[in-house]
Amino acid sequence: MSFVLTRTRRLLPLPSRLVQCHNIREDHTARSGGLERVVSAFRSVCGEDGVSLGEAVREQHGKDESVHRCRPPDVVVFPRCVEEVSALAKICHQHLLPIIPFGTGTGLEGGVGAMKGGVCFSLRNMDQVLDLHQEDFDVTVEPGVTRKGLNSYLRDTGLWFPVDPGADASLCGMAATSASGTNAVRYGTMRENVLNLEVVLADGSIIHTAGEGRRPRKSSAGYNLTNLFVGSEGTLGIITKTTLRLYGVPEAMVSAVCSFPSVHAAVDSTVQVLQAGVPIARIEFLDDVMIDACNRFNSLSYPVTPTLFLEFHGTERSLEEQVNTTEEITRANGGSDFQWARDAETRGRLWKARHDAWYAALALRPGSKAYATDVCVPLSLLPQIIVETKDDLIQNRLTGPIAGHVGDGNFHCLMVLDPNDPDEVQRVHLFTERLAR
């Protein structure tokens, strides 16, 4: 038996095992007659090459990186502009066909699964950076533009977009899921960095949440429609453009690794660093199980104890002050001397190890599956919650490496399990229920 974590954080059983993509569902044939009547209309909008009924293409668009099994759509369309998205949506609306937007498929929640069949809108062909305003620190992009792609485009401008969920995700998809990441403690999540959205509604209407062509830094006039759609996960409309806030590339960046004798000492240090007003750019927690997994997966040699990955941004002078304050706090909590990563290549290896945590956890038990959890609590409660979570995992003989953006009170327990072991699945089920409470 498998399960999904719903919006209410309750775990619901699914009538199937955790398996890889299934073939075409049995009821596809029954629906195919109705689809044939609209496929020609789809092709008239985006051409022969813009519509696919192929099994392999549909299965590719029926799952993401999550544990959940493939739920392929009945047809995949590849629009090239907002006008085509609108025209296709009108056809779907007329024929009562479900619409599933698809960006890069890097999610971990199964959100792209076509639970009731329907039409997948694959937005990869809309991949233009449309408007860059360097003096205003903002840019407008289409759904096919990824986080790394945008920062590559910005390389010679002195600007960058810092929200970093790890995966090279679609920026419009990141807006749709209100993505966060390792830099959120300094720069905020997508919710704080989206200025405007162009959205195609279910009936094909096109709206601009802050007004067409507008790029306001703030506004108290009218409804805050932008934040309504940020985090809506494709349920309210298809995001076809997003206008993003940019930042100046810091004069200096330096990263460090610090090991601690206990989980409590590491998390207490995090809270105290933030209470001291240090404008730290990243502060990531990895427990002993996770740091061991990262060492093995990335050929590293960090001590296998609770660990903080830290990064500081600013001028050379401000970095010195930030680092001195942070070192005083970590030493007072029993932390080790910092292991530094000063150049871009070394910092890249360090943060690649953190971003590879999902795959490192899976590698602990080859052939297993991983199930992601996501917990956010008030910062003052974070030390207690992580310690209790670790105790729960040990008592119930579960493999659940912990990593988290602890600067935001957020952590992930990556449950690694054998889906064919009913007893382990049940123990994970009960653990995640306790974790959600």
C-alpha cells in the first residue's frame, strides 16, 4: 500500500504499490473516441508537432521526481506562446477536459499526475527571457526558462536571481509551487520575489495579476492577485509569464562547514545566529545520517556528526564581521572550527552535496524509494522538534535522513523505505502522521 500527503497533512491510502510508470490505463480506450474529436482542434492551434498521443511522451509527463506512480495524461500539447495556451485552454473548457500544466518535472509531490486523465500543457517551448530591466532590478520570463538558465543569461549584468530550491526548475513552476530553498533566509521565497504574473485561466481568459506590463515593487491598491496565484500549483490557472525581482551579485561570498556534538547544539547555534542579527545568506542543517549519505554520494570526508553548511554574502569588510560573530556562537555551542570554501569551485562542490541530498538518501538503500516530508515550525520550537523527530526515527527503526533550511524553521525528513515491506510502510505511515501533527 502506498500513500500521499494531502494539503491537510493527513495520509491517505492509495490502492496500488509504489511502482514505476504503468502502461496506458484501461479506460484510455473508452475516452479516446472523445479525444479524437478535439485532437484535430489542438493541431490546428499548435501544429502536428505540437500534439502528442504517444505512450512514451504521455508517461514522461505523468510523473515527477516523487515516489508517486505515473499518472499519464491522455494527450500532451506543446504551445509556443500565450495565445496558443489560451486557444488550447478554450478547447479544453468547451469539452470539459482537465488541464495539467507541466514545467520541468522536478517536483517531489506528484503534482503533475493526471489523476483524471485530460490534457497536459508542456510549456518547454516557451523559453524566452522577455524583458530585463537592469536599472529596476527585475526581469520577465516565460515558463521554459529555468533558474540556472536565467542566471546564465544574467552572468554579465552584475545581477542574479537567488531563490534556489536545488533542482534546475522552471521559474514559472517555482512561482506556481511557491518554491523556497537554501537562500530563503536572506532573500526570501518565491512569494517575496514575484512582482507580476501572466496567467491563462481555465476558460482561456488571460489576466495579469498586477496589471499588464506593470512591475511594481509594492502596491496597496486592489486585491493581491499575485500572491493568490503564487503557490496555487496549477489549480487556478497556467502561469505563462512571471516578472521577478533581481539582486546585485555580492562583492564577496564565502561558505563554511561546522560540525557539532549534537543536534541540539547545531540547531541552537542557528537560532542564536539569527537572533544576533547576522544577515547570513544560507544556513543548512544536516543530521549525522544525512552527512554520512552526502559523504558517500559525493566522495567527501566531513565528520559524521550533526552539521551546518553556512554561506555569507556582502563586502569583504562585512563578511569579516559576520564570520566572527557566527564563529563565536558556534564555538560556544561546541562547534568545530570552520572548514572554508572560498573559491567558486569549492563552494559549488559544497552546495552540490547539499542539493544532491535526495539522491544521496536513496543511495543509502539501493532499490528503495524515497518519500519527502516538509515541516515548518516557529524558530523557537525548532531544536525541540528536530530532537524529537530523531528519537522517533530511532525508536521505530526507520531510515529518515534530515536536512533543512533551518534559518526558516523548515526541515525535510527524507523517508527511505522498501515499498514491498508492508510493516515498514505502515511504520512510515504512522511516523509521518505524528510528524505532521
